[in-house]
Amino acid sequence: MLVLIGILIIIAGFVLRFNPLLVIMASALATGLAAGLDIAAIVAAFGKAFNDTRYVSIIWIVLPVIGLLEAYGLQQHARTLIGRMKGATLGRLLTGYLLLRQAMAAVGLTSVAGHAQTVRPLVAPMAEAAAEAVNPALTDEQREEIKAQSAATDNIGLFFGEDIFLAIGSILLMKGVLEGYGYQIEPLHFSLWAIPTAIAAFLIHGLRLRRLDRRMAANKGAAA
Amino acid sequence: MITLGFVYVLAGLTFALFALLGAMDRSNPKRFGNAAFWGLLALSMLGGDYLGDFGNGLLVLALVAIAGTGQIGRAPSGDIPADVQAERAAKHGPFLLFVALIIPAAALAGTFLFKWLPGLADPKQATLISLALGVLIALAVGMARLKPPLLLPAQQGRRLLDSVGWAAILPQMLASLGAVFALAGVGEVVGDLIGTAIPQGSLFGAVLAFGLGMALFTMVMGNAFAAFPVMLAAVGMPLLIKQYGGDPAVVAAIGMLAGFCGTLMTPMAANFNLVPAALLELKNPYGVIKAQIGTALPLLAVNIVFIWIFAF
């Protein structure tokens, strides 16, 4: 029971808005001590895991390219492009991106798009421009919501597309865990059962994007 | 053969350059904090395999100390004026879009290419390696045509990373915390607790506990992968599959997706929820989570109903 102290520290730390890195370290130390490890062993275990998961942080190598392109006006160009497309509303644009992201993830192409590669340089400015075309007097709150919804759409497309792909980590994990209980299940079965939820995710989020469209257009300039 | 090691070297050199440029940026009052932070990350990328477990642990402690005492900041100015950007966009627009699309296109092409032609690159890491190659190609093409000052990409990239700040390593830190949790057996304890909290004799109650448990435990751990084995052992296997005869493929597949709904609602999933808020310069660090809750909750309900309908 005592090892749960780490979870309490995490929750309290996030609620009280301490620096998350400090909170994580405190949680790791408390959890390790509660489990009877000594400090040196905890530091070593954390260090090993940190080194093993470095691939998580390599995405930042795209920043020099994004920085170069943004310095030359990529975001402005993305906005201009949307301005030229007459039927491109905010909702339709993000729904199209949602579908594209789900479809790509479903064939295993999860790292092709993402927050650094596509959302910041392309999707968010396009979404903002599409909303601006309908409602030129967008408030800061509305702009903030549009950007947040662009990132949200990327996440939802990724999460509820990737499990349709046979060789994704989560499917291999499910297969491995069930094998431990003596159930031999082909990855294809997991993949197929991810499809109903993928469709539901598209419908639910698509509906919300349509409503976002109306909300951004209707209250001309008023805060949402 | 190209391996992930090549990507780590590339990332290490990039962070080292950021550290160097950061140290020279006199407009940032916390320039040495930033330089030390990105410098340590460069060391981790380049030499992590030679530092030993304890050495890597000390490196992490140093990173936490720098960030936790507020030694990281960003330069107040240096943005390229909007009218200059607009003028350049009018001139180079289509080319910029072309270069931006090189990275995803290379990731796509490389993923297939390296699987068809084994021996060129580690097939297990094909996408990450292709992504890195795409970055190099895009940079070369962009530099050749735009002819910016040599260090402009690195300077602008560093400014973007400074605006993300310490959140840049939050995902890696949380993944490491998960490893310590696993070592301490946190999962088993939580599983036991949830297992005892389920009403007896109600199939729907058990399905509900499984789905909600997946989402809640994922929110705590920031990762559905950590929640899955625990919830399956506590509820999925003994009740849903063994006692009520549910289809294990359905219970597992849709249970995992119920967990993904939890991922959408937690700051612990930093790379999906907090990092983009920093990257998009949102005022509310929880803005992305706020935008996702309206989809995550109904979808969680749908997943629970799906398990109930499809598994039995």
C-alpha cells in the first residue's frame, strides 16, 4: 500500500502546480523508498530508464527546419492557402485532418504527422485562418481554443487510428499479456475490434468540430 | 546500416548547438541555465550509453535541479516581424510548403523503403530514422534555395525549444517514472484495490469497473500500456473473461481504447497534452486537455457499451 505514495505526490504536485520535473523526481524517490530500495538504486533505475527512453525526445530535431520555414513565412503561407479555398471552414478543415491522421495511423504511419511536424507549422495556422475568413473579429480566447482544438484533433486521430495497425506496440502488448494467460490470439483480431471505436471517435469528434464551427462563426467577436 | 544511434548523434549535436547558441544569447537573463540544460541533454544523447545507470541518474538529477530552481528562461525578443514574414511568404510560399512536406514524405517513403530493402537501416526503427533523414534533406533543400545566414535554422530552432522549455523532457521523465513504479510494484497494488471494489454478480458492473479503471489508471500513469496488464489481471481476466466468458480479443482491444480516452484527459501524458500547449504558446497549459474532454468522455462511455455488447 505504501508504494501508492508516489501517485499521491504526482496528483498533489500537479494540482498545486509545482514544477512537474521536481514532482516526478520526488514521486520516484518516495515510491522507491517505500518499496525498500536505497537512494542509489532508485537513481540508477531512473537513470537507466531515462537512457532507454531517449527516443521520446528526438522529435525536437525537426525544430531547426520548422524555425527556418517559419522565419520565411510558412505560417502566413498556410493562412493564405486557406483563404483561397472557398469551402474550407474551420470544422471541415479539422475534420479532414482528423480523417487523414486516423487513416495514416491505421496503416502504421504514426510519426508522419504530429504537433511539431504538422500542427504548429500548418494545421493550427490554417485552422485560425479558416475561422478568420468567417469571423474576422476573433477574440484571443477563440484563437486559443482553435489552436488547442487543432492539437486535440491530432491526438484523437492518432489514438483512434493506430490500434487498427497490426504491428503497433499496444497490439503486441495485448498479444503478449494474453499469451501469458494461455490465450493465443492473432493480432488481426485486436485490429478489427479497434474499428468500431475508430468510427465512433470520428463521429463524436466530427460532431464537436461542426459545433465549434458554428460557435466560432455565430457570436461574432464575442468571447465564447 | 543506419541505426537509432545515428539519430541520437544527430539529436545530440542539435542540442549541443542549441546550448552553445543559448550561452551566447545575452538578451536572455537565464542564458547559462538554458545552456546547461540543453548541454546536459546533448551529453545524454551522445554519451548516455557510456555514463552507466547511476551516471545517467545523476544527469537527470542535474536536469531536474536546473529546471526546478527556475534557471530556464527565454529571450524576450527576437521574433521576426509579421510584415517581414508576410513579405517573404508572398515570395517563397509554395516552396516553404514543399519543404515542410519533405519531412512527413521522407518518413513515409523511408518506412516502406527500409522494409523492402533490408540492410540499409534498422527495420524496427525505420520511421524514426527516416524522419531524421527527412530533417536533413529538408534543411539542405531549404538552405540551398533560401540562402539564409548559416546559423539561422539553429537559432530559430533554439528559440522554439526555449519557448517549450523544460516541458521538452517531461515525456521522457514520465516514461522513466513508469519504470520506477513497475520496479516498486505499484500496478499490482492498484489492481488489488480495484479488484475488491467491484459489486458481485453484475456483468455490467464488472464491465463498467474495467472500462473506468482503464481510463482512471491511465490518467494516473499517463499511459494506457502501464494500465492494461494491471486492469486485465485485476478485473478483465478473472471476471470478464473467466467468470462471464467474454471474448478476450474484444475485452483487450476495446479496453485498451478505453484507456486511450484516459490519455486524452491527463497532464501525465505530457507529450500529447502539455507539450503541444507549450509549442502552440497557449496561455492555459491545460488548454489541449480542456479541448479533448468533450470527446474523451462520450467516447469512453461508447467503449464501455461496446465491450458489453461485443464481448458477450
